[in-house]
Amino acid sequence: MLWAKRALQAVLPLNADRLHGLDDAQVAVVDQFVGRFAKLQDAMGAKLLPMVLELTKEQGDLEAYLDKVNRLEKIGALPSVDEWLELREMRNAFAHDYPEDSELQAAVLNRAFVAADRLVEILHHVKGFAARYEHE
């Protein structure tokens, strides 16, 4: 994901004209970035974060996703619920294709390019938090 972001640095920030002017290779790199961003955010939300709750014995009777991420923030495993939910919304925005609105597509991609580094930082934070519990 970060490689794809770096590979596109020369055309960032995107706008409708730049988006339409991308060559086939650049479009493939954008697709790779989007797929990897979404996959990482999904894997963290579906596997890593629940594993941390289980590892720390903080699971309790939390059923709702929001309750789980709030608990993770409370124990320090997740830096910010609001930030996490923004990343999740960004991932969801990729699922909606806006072929008729290139400006909106460019805006979503620009937000994701900025957020990609933060997503990786959160991954490292959560992994570092979990590492403290691995040998217990």
C-alpha cells in the first residue's frame, strides 16, 4: 500500500483531470493502493482488534462493534475511536464506485493517500500494545 502511494507521488494530489489522465500502469497502481488499504483496514477490524480484546481478557459481553472499539481505546490499544471510524468510512467509500463523479473519486483517494500512513501507524501501535500480553 505504501509502495503504491509512493509510486503515485508525482500525480498527487489528484483532481478530475489528473484522474482521467492516468495511464494504465498508474490506474493499476491506484487499484492496488485501494485494494490494499481496504484489505488492511478490514483485517485489522475483523481479526487484529478482536484478537487484542481476547488477549487482554477485555472482551466481556461486548457485542456491538462500537462497544469493542471504545473498549480498545479505553485500555490504550487503539489511539482514537473517532479516527478508526473515519478510516473505516474511507474504506467503505472505496466500495461505492462513482464513475460519474471524478472529483469525488479524486477527493476520496486524496484522503486515503493521507490516511494510509496513519493506518500503518495504528497497526504498529496495536501490535506493540498486544506484544505486551503475548507472554502472559
